[in-house]
Amino acid sequence: MREGLQRIKLGGSLTLGASPAAAHVSEQGFVLLLPTDVYIAAGVACVALTVLAVVLLPARAIERLFRTWRLPQGRMPGRLVASCVSFGIMSILIWIGLTGPHDPLNNLLPLTIWTLWWIGFVTLQGLVGDLWRWVNPWDGPLAVMRWLGVRPVLRLPDWGGHGVGILGFLAFAGVLLADPAPADPARLARLAGGYWAVTFVGALVFGPRWMLRAEWVGMLMRAYARMGMLGRGRFGLPGWQVLAGRGVPLGLAVFMLLLLGSGSFDGVNETFWWLAVLGVNPLEFPGRSAVIGPTLVGLLVANAALIAAFAGTVWLGVRLAGAPGFGAAFRLFAPSILPIALGYHIAHYLTAFLVDSQYALAALSDPLARGGDWLGLGTFYVTTGFFNTQGTVRVIWLSQAGAVVIGHVLAILLAHGVAVREYGPGRRALLAHAPLAVFMVVYTLFGLWLLAAPRGA
């Protein structure tokens, strides 16, 4: 895995110091020395044994596994105030992006968006619960506008579904993967500020439906919140809300699959295999600007292939079980993919977070880049030494592999729980779930291969 903001795909006109690059080479070299074939076999076996377990265990065992406990109830005022504060912080960060240092490793805006938010906060959202509803930068300002008497003037048409949000997420993924300089502070400030403004105007014009169907960040956060341990005043094993919920709208089901497909292609996009497909020598990578077109096409093809494979397994399961309603089954089983997507997110960005969080800490201590030391860190050096020993690299790689395997194990348990709930205990539920379970086992092999594959670009 690549570290520094290099891992968040700097490329293009941005240049990195030799230290992060050397750390990347060192880490990948040690990964290639690990017995990854043994680790991969063990991970796949663990997921396969989970499939066997759901066949042998009593039908209601999964329901008991994902049981919940009620949390103490009480009012938690201040959500809209927190949203206004979040908007204020975002405005300051955008100003820092426009006026601060040009080096993204020293500018607080790209470090906050790509490290603290995209890696750290999204992970917390998936593990804990819906934290985003407290800190999103729109609810508070929109509440102020409603208090001033501003009301929606148009209704978002039903036929559009979640299409605008899906297109927005694909555009974000395209920037993340193909833009020559996605971490350039001024460029990122304009993108972030522009997106906030478009969303704000859309919500003013179309009302709350815009935030539910067209605002992709909220769609992503609410999707991952279904994986959180906390929700609905209760506490349980990660994923219990997926099992407690019912089917989602078709657009949202597709969106959930895009989370996995885009995250998976983000990993494929770095491998020697993909560079060979493009005819690029990984040791003489010409830069992201030379492969923008193939990268965007690959992103779309990867997502289309994943959706088709998932749809095929669901269709086959419905046919084997003799149950009607492929569309309903597609919408029912789609949320069970979320643990895999979250596991990939954690695994894919772990090494980036280990390095970039240190840069973020240094930038927080001197947010205006004027030699300040607000956190009292003193002389602070970013270290990548944990990539230079085989022992620490083994721990990191196994942590990444563990996130992938645990995600697949939870997905299999949840998918089987959904099948039992919808088709009843017994043969029909097993047949309905079987093709999807095979798909998840195969995807485990694919994900662990990605972690071990040689990387370039």
C-alpha cells in the first residue's frame, strides 16, 4: 500500500519527498517476502467455514448472534448547532486551502478531507453509527434558512430515484482515482466549496428529498451507518441494523454495490496486473494524466461487472429457492455487501492513515503554517519506520487481511439471516443464499490477492 498523500493518489504536478516513497518500496518488498499464499488460504478457509457454519447451525442462531441491547434514553440537544459549527470549520479549511501552503502534506485542508474525514471518519461511521448527522455542514445552515422563511419551490421527481447521488459518487470516485492532482489544496478547496454550495442550493430548491436522494455524501454515510454498533436507541454487533432493516430502494441498492466496486477498483488500479493491461511499465509510470481515460473506463467497467455478478448470484438463488421477485431479492440482499465494502475501506487505507495522520497532527498544531505549535508538540518528525521491518509489516498486512476477512464473515452471516427472515428456516433459505455465499468466498480470495499483489503507479 502506498503511504502519505501519495496513497490518496497525489500524482500529476505534486511532488513527494523521498522518505514516503522509500517507505512504500520497503513495505511492499517485505509484503512480497511474507508467506501471503498461506495467509490467503487461511482467510478464504475462514470465510468458507462460515458458510458451512450457517448451514449446520440452528436457523435462529444468527438472529441471536445479532441481538441488541437497549441504550439509556435521553435528549441530545445541539445537533443543528454542531452542524453550524461544522460549516464554520469547513469554511476555515477552505480558506486555508486557498491561502495556505501549496504542499498538501503541510496544508490542513487536504489532510483533513483525505485523511481525517475520508479515511478516519468514514471508518468510525461504519463501526460506531450515524455520527455524520451531527457534524454534516448543511443541516444547521438549512435550518437557519427555514427559520428565515425560505421554503422549497420544486419537488424532486420520483422517477429520478437516487440517480443524482449515484452520479455524484461516481464523479467523486473519478476525481479520487483519475484526477492528476486531487490533493492540490487550492483545487480541492474549490471542489469542496463548490459541492457545498450546489448541495445547499439544491436543498433550498427541492427540500429534504434532495439531501436524501441527490447528496452522495449523506447517502454514503447513512449506508455505512447501517453497519454501526449504535442506532435506533440500541447497541449490538456491527451489522445488526442491516439484519433489522428491510429492503432498500433500487437506486440505493445499486449505490451500496458501487461502494464496494469503486473501492475494489481503487486497489486494482495500483497493481502491476492493471498496469500491464494498460501496457505501462510500472517502473516507468508516466503519471496519472497519461492514463485518465483508461482509469475512468476501468472504474465504470469494474462497477458494472460487480453489479452484474451480484445480480446474477441473487437471480440464481431466487431460481433455486423457487421464490418469486428477483427485484425484491436484489434490494433485500444488497445491504449485506456493506461489511465487505467497509472492510475493504479499512484495509485499503490503513497504511495511508498510519502516515498521513502524523502529517495531519503536525498541521493541526500549526494550521496557518506560520511556525505555531498550538498542540505543544515541539520538534515533530513524521516516521515511516514501521514499514522498514518485516515484523511490523507482517502485523500491518495481517490487520488489513483481518479487516477483509471479518467483513466477508459478517456479510455471509447477514445475508443468511436475511434469507431466513424472508424465506423461512430450512432448505429455501439455504438455496436462496448459496450462490451469494459462493460469490463472497470468491471475493475474499480476490481481496486478499489485492493486498499481496505487487504495486506500482
